[in-house]
Amino acid sequence: MAAEMLCTRWTVVLLRELIAGSTRFNDLRRGVPKMSPTLLSQRLRELEASGIIERVKVKSAKGIFEYRMTESGKDLRPVIEAMGMWGQKWIEAKQSLKNLDPSLLMWDMRRNLDPSPLPNRRTTIQFLYSGLPASKRTWWLVVEPHGEVDLCSTDPGFEVDLYVATDLRTMTAIWMGLTTVEKERSKITLTGARDIASRMQAWLGLSPFAVEQKRVSA
């Protein structure tokens, strides 16, 4: 019965996004970009009916709802984390790097970015991925002094502190923990504030599973 409840298409990926902290429909869409809005709505209703999540009205915003994990849903955290660790350890890196998605990569980088090594002011970092269509080539991470991080696919209008030019495969490999910024310096061009550039590995938001070492060849 647990398998019937959890093993439908996209459900585990959706649970990962909920456990990671996304609560609103549009944020969940950004975290699971290949899932259609219709199917997302259906899976959310099913998870709610199963008692894994609850739909809560936001008091400060009219007509806005959030999806929050129930006690039952929170108990799934070690299950989802174990699946991620297993995949990081045993799924071949080449297979993982076949279907790259810049929006998903940047969304996870935004969520896991560590603002502490950055200056105590608004910091804007622009990523430029070569070889992608114009609509997916350029991204901005805006880090506010209080630590909030915003992801923009259109120019937010702030002065850019650091430009990061590379290819999507290289940045995804770094995010997965398969390599490091230092090892890939020949494939990355950093232009702008030197202090921010020199600390890139420290503030960069890596996959939560990057700590797990691969046991299969890259």
C-alpha cells in the first residue's frame, strides 16, 4: 500500500521538493519543471487525501494557499534522503549528466546557497551558460543582506558583482559534487569582485547529496 501511494510518477520528486522547503504551487512547479501543472495538482490532491500534506490558507495573502508536510509526511524525510544518497553513490555520472536542466540547477543552487561568505550587502551574481538557447542562457542570483536568495531569469536591474561564464555540464558536475570550482577553472570565467570569486566554492549551493562519494566510474 505504501508503494501504491508513493511510487506513482513524479511523486517522490515532488516529495523531495516539499521536504526541501517549497510550499507554494508556483515554487513546486519551478522545482519540478518537467511535471505538468495538471499532474502536479493531481499529485498534491492525492498526497493531501493520503494525509501526507495539508493545504493551508495563508493569512497574510488573500486567496493564497501553501502545502505543508504533516507528521506523516515529515516521517518520509529519511526515505527521500536515502534514495538521493543511493542515486548519488551508484548512478553513473554520465547518465546523471545526460538530461541537464538549467532552471532546475539554478533553483537548487538558490535554495542551498550559503550567504555567509558573501559581503553584508545585496550581492548579485550573473551566470551565463554557453551553448544554450537565449531564453535559458542567463540567470541571476540576488542575495540580500539578511540572507534571502532570489533567482531571476530576467535582468533584476541590480549592478552585477560577479559574472560566472561556463557551460551547463560543468556547473552541474560541480553542483553534484563530482568536481570543484578549482579543478574546473579552465572551463569557468569569473569576472568581477575578486573576494566573491575566490570564495565561490564556499557560497555555491551544492546538491544536498554532494557529500556522498560515487562508487561507480564517472
